[in-house]
Amino acid sequence: MTIRTAAALLAAGLSLLAAAPTAQATSLATISPGERIDYTADDGLGSFCTTGYVYTGTNDHSYAITAGHCHTEDGGRVITQTSGATGHFVATVVAPARTGGPDYGLIDFGLRVASRTATDTVAFAATASPLTPNVGDTVCRLGVSSGTHCGAVASTYDGDQFMTTGMPASVAGDSGGPVWITDDDGTAHIVGIWLGEKSSADNSRR
């Protein structure tokens, strides 16, 4: 099977909607990259995914970017497992299946939530990354179901996604998690989000 990641996170989502993360009061509920989020639609049906990039907007609201296909219906709400912060999708872009197009969603958690750029194991750069993955680069991903894994970029997939090799299959719930490159100084830069499982003749992952 194959796994795909979305470069559209930075190219479209962050450049249009994001501001650099800023520190907020530590007494507030928090959101972080790699955190489990549970989505419940208005009809009561639900799913869970992983947060990718998080930041504080110019309106002082905290936002998270995850996979767009995590937002299965109009409306509904999102709850973070760690702090119980509640938000809602304010933008979703999902290209048709197997086209390699963008797949991401933006969640607004409001004013009383603080965004953090670190997980329990990884401290990410505090601002959006200008880096674009190249074939052969080592990339890592974090999903709430399968944990952290690293591999290499194998090829691009129709412009917005990348194929990777050397990573195990992801598990339901990993979608939306951060994908990053670590630079020579040891700083981790988020360059995309993880999307899920597909199949490929050469067994590469995207």
C-alpha cells in the first residue's frame, strides 16, 4: 500500500491563512502538532485525526491544520483529546480521490486556547517553513495511531503530494499529522501533513 503527504499545507493553507505562532497564557487550554482531535458531525457521526501545523492568527484565535477529509459533514465540532479544547472547521479543501490534489482543513479553536509548537518528543520551528521537500530528503511523520516514523521522499505526486519510502503503513487516525524535515542545526520544520493509505504498483508510499 502507499501513503501520501500534502505539500499544499504550506503552499496554500499557511500562506493564505496563517500567522507566526505566538506565546499565550500557559493557563489556557492548548493545542499542539501531533495531537489527537475528535470530530463529531451534527448528525452524531464521528471520526478522529491528528493535528498538523498549529498557530495563533492575527485575530489572536488559535488554529490547527489537519487533513480535509477528516471533516466529513458540514458543521460539527472538534475536541482535542489532551486539553479538551473545542473548535470548528472554518475552511476545507479536498481534491477528488486519486488526483494528487490538496487535502487540508483549517480548525478555529477561538481565543481561549494557546498554540504550542512542540510535542512531547519534537520541538518544531516557531514559524511556517519555506522549505519544500526534494526527492531523496529524509522526512518524518507523527500520527496518533502509529506514532513517529521516518523515511525518504521518493517522488512528487501531481504537484500537491509526495510519495515516500521506508515508512510502515499508517493507521486510521494518523491523517493530518505533521510531516517534517530536520535541518543541519537539528531544527524540525513542518513541510506538510500526512493523508492516508493508497495503493501503488511499486509499493512506494505517498
